[in-house]
Amino acid sequence: MTTTSPIKTAADLTPAPPSAPGSGGRARLKLGAGQQLKGGPFTYAALVVVGLGSIFPLYWTLVAASHDQQRVLDSPPPLLPGGRLWSNLQAAWEQANLGKAIVNSVVVAGCITVATLFFCTLAGYAFAKMRFRGRGFLMTAVIATLTIPPQLSVVPLFMMMSDIGWGGKLESVIFPTLVGAFGVFFMRQYLLEALPYELIEAAKVDGATNFRIVWSVVLPVARPAMMVLGMLTFVQAWNDFFWPFLALNQQNPTIQVALGQLSASYTPDQSIVMAGALISTLPLLLVFVVFGKQIVGGIMSGAVKG
């Protein structure tokens, strides 16, 4: 008498996943598509600490700007806002001529940001996807300029601006920083991975010129990286103090130079200085609120590899 064994299906033939040591035979859980890691209490505690540590300097600036100097220097210092915020803001605005300083900073940072995005994107595309003699040497030379301290070029740059007749003018701050080596390297690295040659070749087959390729192919692909580079460039230009302090004068300052003048007296009023610092921070917060979604999207698109 013969017995027949049951027919095994594909599910029966599939080996069982190995169990983790010490798991009592339970299969190890794996994250699939669409699943997310869940944070525990320690994760939330760490996020709260980091968030409070990031917000506290801005909050303390607000608190110090809303009290008088005597109250700010008390021990222990105040932890809640006071009632002198508006008067301190008015005093800082009038003493440091912050209205003109903010306009000058917007012009300087805006021009530098637009020019950096334009030139660095073109240069990054050329170094990433175009073939020409000396490309490797020129890219090495661009990167090598990052190792040169900017203080070494201050004296010849100041003499050059004086000879041109730009001493004390905004042009002396804008033109030396229209393009940066970091921006060229950043855009080159991004386009090297994000822009496939097939798109460029397809555009050439369709009869597109180089300018048409840049406008219709390169710029849409490079937009996420441009948002990140634009934010970094704007913040750096807005917060720059060293070169504008040397190139400009008290009648035509940027915001950081004006704040330096506000705290340059023998006994500066710290509450008014903090009020000026609060005013100078508001435009940066406004820029991040308006373009924050695009900036975060650009960072994430560069972090996730397709």
C-alpha cells in the first residue's frame, strides 16, 4: 500500500526568515515601503532639548530687548519679556540708522545671491557635463582657492576698490563676491549625479542650443540645489561684517556695520543693542518662512538618491 505525500505549494517551499538571536523564534521585523520608524520617549526628549536650545538665543534677545539695561544686568536675569520693547526698537532704529542699513543689506545680499546662483550654476554645469581641455586643472584651481584665507586679500582688494572709485559704496561689497568657489563646487557635485547625459543628448537631437538646454533642462534639474545655495549665500552675505566694515563708512552701512556702530560706544546700552540685533534677525526669519518649504525640499532631494 502506497501513500501519497501532500503537494507542496510555493509558500511551503519558501524558507522561513531567520530569527534574531534571543527573540524566542520570532521573525525579525523589517521596514517596508511606506513604513516609518517610531520614536520613543528618549527621541522626543532629545528633540525637545535641541529645539529649546535652538530657540533660546532668539528668545533671550527678545527678553533683553524688552527691558532696560539695569534689569538685563541683574542677577538673576529676567526670563520673561518686559514692557520696553517698542521704545528700545525705536531707539535702536534712530541711533544706528537701521532703515538705510536694512535697505543696503537687502540690496547687497540680494545681488550677491542672484549673481552666485547664476554664475555658479553655469560653471557647475560646465564642469559637470561639458568636455573641454584643462577642465580638471581648472576645477582643482577653483577648489584650491578655498584654502586661501580671505584676510590675505583685504589690502589689495581695498586698494583696487579705491582706485576704481568705489570706496564707501555698495559696489565695493557686491562685486568681489559675485561668485564663490564653494558655490561652483556645490553645483558641480549636484549636477554630476542629478543631471543624466541622456537629457542633454535628447535636447541636442531636438535642435536645442546651449542656452536653451540650460534654460529648459539644467535649471529645472538644478532648482533644489539652487534653493539651498541661495539660502546659504543670502545668510552669509547678510551676516558678513569684516569686509563691509572696511569697505563702507558710517553714512552708508550694512546692517551688521550699523550694529557694530551701535555697540561701539564706551558704555553701550545692551538692551538697545539687543533690540537692534532683533531687528536684523527678522528679515532672515521672513526669508526662511517664505522659502522654507523649497529649501527643505532641496535638502531632502539631495539627500535621497534615486
